[in-house]
Amino acid sequence: MRITRDIPLLALRPLALTIGNFDGVHIGHRAMLAELSNASRRLGVPSCVMLFEPQPREFFAPDKAPARLTPLRDKLELLADCGVDQVQICRFDYHFAQMAPTEFIERILVSGLEVRWLQVGDDFRFGARRAGDFAMLQKSSVSMGFEVHSLPSVRVDGVRVSSTAVREALASGQLPWASQLLGHPFNICGRVIKGDQLGRTLGYPTANVRIKHNRLPLSGIFAVQVHGVGSRVVRGVASLGVRPTVKIKGEALLEVYLFEFDQDIYGRHLKVDFLHKLRDEEKYSDLETLRLQIGRDVQNTRDFFVLRDKDLNAQS
């Protein structure tokens, strides 16, 4: 997949394009990408996704912007897995935010990218003060020679699939519902780093995974499955949060205690799937109380997987 950041004055080749944040690359996004792929094949041009960095809400109100579901690296990997040929990353800054809608259409879409086919969400707005909308794109497409399409919202059980709906499901601990909206379990990817060895002292050595953003869409204690530690998926229990018992104003950290696994995996890049929330993060009076609670978390996680396996076997 080709990744570009600069938009030329004149395009080198025409494109089929879709625009959005694609945070989480959920099933609504995947429906858009399937239509993009179909148009790309029909017209014989590359498929392209336009992203914004930072995301507009992060630029305008960084303290109020929602937590990201997927960092940029993970988002790019998901888009590549969906068969996207090119990703155009536009730097969203003051100059970009002040661009008139007509300039965005004429300079970016027509001259710079030579868009032949364009798809946006049904709520897409663009340009200074969000003055541009789908009707403006439709009107411009006639004179400028590109197709424009809007994909209606994808719904599951009557609920509109959106990144906001996924965040709400994660924040309320409804991980199966979040998985249904995403099309896969919510996951966090990161590299294993050296920690303070507290878990080993308590009898539960953990793999500490670096978190790219301190703002998280969920926190607490979870039953998880982990990819990247070897040839098989390993189950475990994870703590995601700031560890209030041992840290004051600590940074977010993902700690995973892996079942039936005892190898050195420092530096490995792991993917941790969150399957079930056990409880919220808590502050305990001492480390012994924390150790006893970890033991209960481990047993509750094992019980979860026993029931899950029975359900899966019954369905097969």
C-alpha cells in the first residue's frame, strides 16, 4: 500500500477516493471500502483513502477530543488488509482548516488527486466552518467530471455503526457489542517493554505493553487473548490503566499475565484482543490486598474461557 502526505499541484494518475477518519475501521467503514474497491476495479484506477492528521476534533479541541480507537500505524495496517491501494494523509492545521470548500474541491480533489470517483459518509462536511456538504459535491461533480456517491449508514440491530458507538460500548464494558460493531475484538497493539517487575514480585509476572496514547477508550481488568508471543494465541488476564495502587498520576500501561507461558518476550510486538471485562480498576490499601485480588481475577478469567469454549463447541 502506498502512503503519501504531499498533494501535488497536478495529479500523476486518477484515483477512486473515499474520505474520513476511519477510526477503528469498523464494519461501516468496511462497507465503504468494499464500494471503493468495486469502483476502483470498474474504472481501472487505484483506490485511495484520505485521512487527516491530527483528526479535526483533536486539532480544534485537543482536551475534548475522543480517545482514538486505533493509532495511525494500526489504522494503516487495517486499511492495507482491506485491500486499499493508497492512503493520502493530509496534515490538518490552521491553513487546511481555513480552506474554502470550493478550493478543496478544485485544488485537492480535481487538480491534485484527479478524483474520478468519490464516496463520503452521509454526514460528511468539509471546508472552513464545515460549509461544504454532499449537495455541493454533487453540483461540482457534474462540471468537473467525477462521480460522487454517499453510502447510507450501516446499522446493527437498529443502531447506527459509528466510532462513537464503539467507544460507548467499550466505555460501558460491552465488549461483545463493540466486537460486533468493529467486526473483530477490540485490540491494542504495542511493543513489550521492561517494567518495574512488580507483577513478578506478586507472583504474576506480566508483559508490559507500551501505550501510544495516554487517553484510552476503556480501562479496567479484562480477559484477553494475545497474538505475537509465538505460533499460537495465548490467553491471559490484562490490566489496562494507570495502576492507582502503586502509582500517583501514573501513565497508562497495559499489563498482561499470560497463562501457561514463561518466556522472555521483551521487544516483541503484540496484539491484545479484549474479550470480556471483569471489573474496573481499583486502588487497594496494600500490595497483599492487590495480590489476592489478582488471584481472583486470574480464576475468574479461567472460568470465563471455560464457559466460552463450551459455548463455541455447542455452536459448532
